[in-house]
Amino acid sequence: MIKIYSTPTCIYCKYAKEFFKKNNIEYTDLNVAEDEKAREEMISKSQQMGVPVIDIDGKLVVGFDQRKIEELLNLK
């Protein structure tokens, strides 16, 4: 299961979501600008305030690190 903690104005969040769509990867988008519970969950998991924070089966990627995401998803 993939969750992306994001905000509507974050360009790197947009890149991450485009990457998932391009690769036909399902994900849950959590808007931490509006969803306080999701924001608290993101901060608790990652100790980060910045977005995106991407949770891939419990492994976190902070920011849009395409290489790391591909590695975690066994895409390469």
C-alpha cells in the first residue's frame, strides 16, 4: 500500500503523483494542508514537516526521490 502525504501547491508532490500515474501504481493521496489527522500521522511517522512524504509498505521516502521509489517498488 502506498500513501503520499502532500499539499496542493507542492511541485514535488505533483511530480510524485505523476510518476505513480505514469507507472499505473495505485496510491492514496492525503492532503496534509486540510487533513489534520493525516498531517499528525505524517509528522509522527517521519519526524518531518515537509512534503511529500511517501509511505511504501511502511518504508518512508521524504521528498520525491525517484530512484529510491523505483527501488522500493522493484521497478528497475
